[in-house]
Amino acid sequence: MVLGMLPDNAELRPLTEADVSQALEIIRQRDEDDFECAREAFEEGGLEDQYVLAVDGKVKGVTGFEYIDGTDNSYWLTRTYLDSQLRTQGFEPPMILELLSVLNQRGARKVFVNTGDSADSKRAAKYREERDCYQSLAFILELNYSDYYQPGEGRLTYGRRVGSLYTSRPVFEPDSRGLELQGIAEIDETQGGYFIEWDYAESEMIFRVEDLNGMAGNAQRAQARYLFAGFPSNLPQVDGALQEAGFHECGRLIDFYEDGIDEVHYRIDL
């Protein structure tokens, strides 16, 4: 196989209803938790922007992407799995490159993907394979989030440019819109991870320290391990209240919302 190219007998094509059972079995070979999540998503009709790798007409891999609401053409890569017999044959990098080509045609600007690290040796090996693959394709580590999924199992988020890169990074004036906190919600696939839901407000007032303390109290009552919040980097007015309430900045995703506007991540452990 030529590096970066699928062989002539392989193609990446959209996932169809007829492919679902085979795709799920491939996911199940690798990760039971992802299998359950994928089965639920597929049963609810979530086939849009999902793809399969067909080799000699048979489904041997599954991958896909999801548009990130509120961004200028940023996307998440979704679950990417190969049949166990193909993982050692170098199919995964060219499969992802084919998917990036689809994203480029879609007008994508940047793509992000989550993987992890684990104290469990079996899961650690799986994550190491994923990280090696993404790094070989010029994905860059942007966020290292310890104990994210559960104690001892963190989340690592990688980013990669799809469209052309700016010659100079855009600079934005601070956004003076007000902000209001709307509640907390549990993060999928985590044990006790919660995040703050928020929205822009009609006034220019932002949330207070007391509001953040209330959210943290609600999370504690829900037996959360940590509470997470993410805000655009052109909202510097949020930093003071978050720091005073005990949150600390734990990283950022570069050019997440649009070129020049990152997503800044804050966390408080409970």
C-alpha cells in the first residue's frame, strides 16, 4: 500500500442502513462502550456524515464527522474503527486522509478529535495506537484533560487544519455581550463529569461568582467529580468570576469558533 493512499480494492463511502450491523460489529471488536453509543445513535437515524471503508465490497471500517454548532466550519471526527485484521496493515491513516478530503470538499476549516490515555494497560495500548495514527497525520495535541472519563482515564484532544492557514492570526475586539448560565448537564461517556450550559443574554451583564457557586453546588449534589465550562477567547470578562469561584483554566482549542477565536476550558474539581 502506498503511504497515504487506499489500495484499488478499497473505497470510503457513505454509511447506509444495510451497513449498520457490520459497522457495529467492527466497533464492538474494539470497544464495548463505543458499540453501545454507536448502536443508540444509529437506531435514532444518526447516519448522516458517517462513512465505511469497503474492501472488496465488504465493510471493514467505520468513521465519520460532525459539524460543531456555532463555529465557522469546525468539525469533530467521530468514532473511527477498523476490522481487527486490517489494523496492522496500515489502512487507518489513508482512511482518515480520505475522510479529510471529504471534509475539505465540504469547506471545513478545522477538525478536532478526542482520544485518551489510561492507567489500564489494555485501554492504554488502544489509545496509544490512536494517538500514533493522528500524530502521523499532522494532528497536534491541543488539550490534555486528566481524569476526564473516569479516575485514571484522561481525554486528549487533537486539532488539524483542513482549509488553508491564515498568514497572520486575526485579532478580535472583546465581545461585550452579556452571558447567563442555564444549568449543568452530565458529559456523555464520563463518570461524574458535568459541564455548564450557557447562552448570550440581552443585557451586557455577565454571570456572577454566586451563580457559578450555585452551579458547583448543583453538581456536588449530583455527585459530580468535576465541573467544566468552555467559553470563546474573545470573552475575557468571564475569567475573573471563574477564577474567584475556584475554576482554573486547563487549556484551549485553537481557532475553535473561527480563526482567531479559541475555546478556553475551565474546570473545578469537586
